[in-house]
Amino acid sequence: MASSQGSTTSVKDVTAEDAEKGPITMAAAPVGPPPPPNGGLRAWLQVLGAFFLNFNTWGLLNTFGIFQAEYSAGLLSNTTDSSISWIGSVQAFLMLVVGVVCGRALDAGYFYADITIGILLEVFGMMMTSISTQYYQILLAQGFAVGIGAGMVFIPSVAIVGTYFSTRRSTAMGLAATGSSIGGVIYPIALKRLIENIGFAWAIRVMAFIMLGTLLISVAVMKPRLPPRKSGPLIDFASLKDPIFSTWLLAVFLTFIGLYIPFFYVEKYALDIGVSEDLAFYMLIIMNAASVPGRIFPSIIADKIGNLSIMIPAVLLSGVITLAWIRVSTEGALIAISVLLGLSSGSIQAVLPANVAVLCPDLSKLGTNIGMTLFAAGLGLLIGNPVAGAILSVQTTASGELWWGALTFAGITILAGGVALTVVRVLKVGFKLTKA
């Protein structure tokens, strides 16, 4: 009782004393970060920075078909197609799998350390590729060094942009993702012209300097919006226990097993059916150019009808197109099917990260969950292209290579991914025709 009275007296005394000094200022309760701005200069600068990150990660990977053909015909002519494809597959795998660790580092507030080390590794790897003469040297430089560096650079392109937008997240991410398509157009043309004029080694060095200059733009303009989250595991096991998210990871894994097989082998396929060497070179560029509208317009529509509503038909269409590729035997048909596959695959890439933000709405864990999604995609890429190369080697005859086995493998796995995505949508919203 005495304690209570003492307490009351103390409060009254303080109140009276403070009243003479002026109004009382109460301590503000801690608040979370403000809602996403959904626009403004800073938000759109993140999109610009992410554009150049995609330009030098997925854009570089989209160029590997040129490296595949160049290595097969020259520096690594005594190496099998399957072995050469391991270089690109390791690069792709590490680019995506490193996202598991780097996604967590990003959540913890290490954005600048992550992107700086990534840029140095990626540029260093390209420089080492330019002086490599043996298979193992190219694998270490272009596969491992570039792959790890690209992984550290790529994850901010999706994790940071997603925190600046909510109502227009798909549009913003789709615009940022066009960097990979533009890179997949510019880098092959530049590489071919540079090789013709200054040789392979110096062509790679010039590419490395272009990468360095454009990546520095991203460092200058990008800035994390959310405060660091210092605690938490590398893998969000709570999300893995969620049937929706675990099925999502399975769908991504299956889709990416087959999705990039045509990109790795389209130039070689074109040469095998009698397309001229010049036009065969441009087939990969046609696919990458076609993916630009495939990334922009579906992303805008996705903000209205939902990301899964775009991704499911895009994946199923990609699987059907890949299976239809088996019957392609003319130049015109190959151009047409390359355009169609570029459009559909671009739509998949554009809405992939935005889906993670919808399926796992806790933005504080966005980096970690995107990293887990990229791990699933990277594992699919690591498996798919070498398996396709092995199938191709087994089906090689005296009269040439038979492509139906590799393309069937690619098409079936993509379609299986589309079925799994359909299950994700049903688990999320049921059979209702609603935004998802």
C-alpha cells in the first residue's frame, strides 16, 4: 500500500514539475519501416541498378551458346559437347545457388560487401578466362569464379527491387529483368565482332571492362530500404514446411532442368539443319531479343491478374514449343520457334522473383526465400544441360546428331514444372478464377 502511494506521489510530483516546463514529450514506440514507395526517383533507380545486374549475370549466361559453339570449333575442339556445357551449367548453378548464402547476407545488411566482392570475382574470372588454354582452367575461371561472382551480384537485383514496390512489383521486376535479354543481345554481337577483329583473348578482356563499368552504375544507385535482420538461419525451414512453398521449389527445379537447353544448343542445332553460319550465330540473339517483350508486357499484366496466372501458361507453352522443336528442319521454322520460345521463357524469368514475394509475404525474409528459389533453379540448370549433352552424344551417328532425345527430355521436364505450378495455384487460391 505504501509502495502504491509512493508511486502515486512520484507521478504527481513529476507531472507538476513538468507542467511548469512545458508539455510532456512521451518516448515514441519503435515502429517498423514505412510501406514501399511504389515509385519515385529512388525506387526507379533501384530498377536501373537491377537492370545492369541482370545485364551482367543472366545476360552473360544467355551468351553461353556463343561460347559453346566457339569452344567446340576451336579452343576445346577435342572436348565433348556435354563436357563443354558443364562450364555454363556450373556458372549458372553457382550464380543461383550462391544466392542462398548471399540472400541471407543481404537480409543481415551486407549489401555493399556482397556486391563489391561479387563484381571483383566476376571481372577477375573473365580476365582469367582470357588467358586460359586448357579445359580445367576455363572451368575454374568461367565456371567457378564468374559463377560465384555473378551469384553475389544477382541476388540484390531481385531482393532489393521487391522491397521498393508492392502494387507495381511485377512491372518493376519485369523492367529490371529486361537487362538479361538486352545483355543476351549485346554481348554475343560484341563478342563475335571483337573475336574477328582482335582475337578471342582480347575480346573477353573487353567484355570484362564493359562488365566492370556497367556494374559500377549499380553500386552507385542501389540502396537497401529495409533495416538489417541480424538473426535467422541460411534456410527458412518454416517455409519448407509450407506445402505451397515446397511445391513451388519443386516446380522451379523441374522447369529449369529443361528451360535453358535450347539456349545452349540453338546455334549448333541451326548448323546441323543446314542454316548458314552467320544466321546460325544470330539464332541465340533472336531468342534473347524476343524475350524482351516477353519480360515487359506479361509483367504489367501480372500486376492485374497475378504472377502465377502468367507463369503457369508461359511454362506450359515453353514445354510444348520445345517438344514441337523436334520437327523443325527449315530455317524459317527455326526462326519462328526461336521467337516463340524467347517470348515464353522471358515471361517465366520476369515473374519468377515476384512470385516469391507473393507466396512468402514476409518481406524481412525475402532475400532468404529468393535465395532458396534460386537454389532450386540452379540445381535444375546444373542437371539439365549436361544431361542433354550426354543424350546428344549417345544419339550421334555417322550421318550426324539426332536431337529428338535431348529436346524430348527438355520439353517433358518443363511440362512437369508447369503441372507443379498449377498445383501451387490450387493450394494457394483453390480453383477460383481470382488474382494469384
